[in-house]
Amino acid sequence: MEKFMKGKKIDVQAFTLYFGGIIILLAFTIICKINGKDFFSVQNIMNIIQQSAIIGITGIGASIVILTGGIDLSVGSVIAFVGISGGLLLKAGVPLPITIIACLIIGMLIGLFNGYFVSVGKVPAFIVTLGSMQIFRGFTKVLTDGKPVSGFEDSLAALTSGKVFGIPALVYYVFILYAIMIFVTLKTKFGRRLYAIGGNPNAAKLSGVKIRKIEISAYAIAGLFFAIGGICLLSRLSYADPNAGSGYEMDAIAATVLGGIALSGGKGKVGNTLVGALVLGILKCGLQILNVATYWQTVIIGVVIILAVYADKANDRKAE
């Protein structure tokens, strides 16, 4: 119970995240059973894992930016642009390892582009990344005239579908990436400075923190993780779609918010974003199994996000 306590007070947000996830899981299990469907089938579990994995990876990037008090709406467009860029490179005969490195560099460059205008240009992060979202979605369609790219070798699909001890490689990627970023955010100076900037930028500046450098780095890291998500999605689909990644910006932010990272910045743990992604994956998969219309799924997920933010604010009020 220690993870749900802050001193002698209950951590409302953590309680809501973990127990809310369990309640959602049990609810879908019962409802699906009543409707003659098996929620715990191997196929459904794999769908949840695969959906949650890419959301979880992009959620790391979103979390790093939000910890600084920023926001990044370019997630989906970076995923699509990286996917198309990678697809074109592979079609041109570029080896897979070099293609992956090129895609990661592209993601980081987009992040640097966003970070420069946010930190140096002092343009609101919402506006910069909204513009970036439009720019790179447009470039994605320009590159292929809006058409998908396909015809890749099996090695691309094996990148995420290959199994080790019966577990898809994609799952290992997720846990390795989270282990690295949990260490970075909690045990390094860079991580502490992320929290400092998000918590109180003026105090951070007075204490000698180079705010511009940290902010730009945060967006570059976010771009890197969005690129990783794009590569994983390309591998899963085995074709590059210029419309890929649509809606992932909201999924990544939703996972972050569900995980308890405050939108105002400076509070929360990156590790909980993975739990948020799993909850989101369970919710999406359950609604799909029950044949809930797509627009109602959007409504329900929106309500869940609002409740998560409300729980976070309730937690703040209790702390006061």
C-alpha cells in the first residue's frame, strides 16, 4: 500500500490508476462473458499488448516533454513521416540497420525543430507542435503522393513479431526503454532538472539550470521516442501508410495523464505512463470486442482522461 500513500494521506491519483485499471479489466471480462465473448483469449491479449506497446513507447516521449511543462502534438505526424521515410529508404535498397538509424535521426531533428522554437523562439509549445503536426503530415503525403509504400523483406516484420521465450520482441523493447528512462528521470541530474523546470522554472533558472538546453533536449528525446514508435508501427504493419499514426498524439498524452504526470509539469513518474498505456489498451480492446461504435469509443476515452486529470487535481487539494 506504500505506493498509494503520501505521508499519512492516500495518493488519490495512484489509487485511481491501479485500482481503476483492475476494475476496467474485471468489468470487460464480465460483460464479454455475458455476451458470449472471451476477453482473455490469446488473440485479445496480444492485441492489448501490441496496442499498448506503441502507445507506451510514444508515451515516454510525451511524458518527458510534459514534465517540463510543455506539450507535443506532433506524435502522429512524426510516426507517419518516419514510417514513410523508412519505407522509401528500404525500397531504395538501404539496409535495415542503417534505415533505423536514419529514422531515429529524423525523429530527433523534428524534436530539435520543435524545441528550438519553443525554448529559443518563445512560441507556445501548443502552437509550435500543432504547426509541426501539420507540416510533417503534409510532407508525408508529398513524399508518396498520399499512397502507401509496401513490398518489404520479412526482416522488417521480424523486428517486432520475432519472439524470445514465446514473448514478442516488441514487449522487450518497451521494458528496456522504460527501464532506461526511469533511471534517467529519477537518478540523473538531467532528470532532476526536467522536474525542476516543470515545477518552478524561475527557481530552476536562479539555481543555475540551463533551461533552454534542457527544454530543447526534452523535445529531441521526445522526437526520438516518437521515431521508435514509428519504426515499430512500420514493422507491425509491414507497409508504410501516410495516414499512419493518426490519433496517436492523443493516445500518448492520454497514457501520460492516466499515468499521473501533471499537465502543468514537474510531477509524476515516467514508469506509470506504461500502466496508463495498458489501461488505455484494455479500454480500447474491450470496446472493440463489444462492437462499440468508434465515435462512442472516442467519447468514453475522453471522459476517462477528464476523470484522470480530476483525480490528479483532487490529489493536489488533499496535499494542501
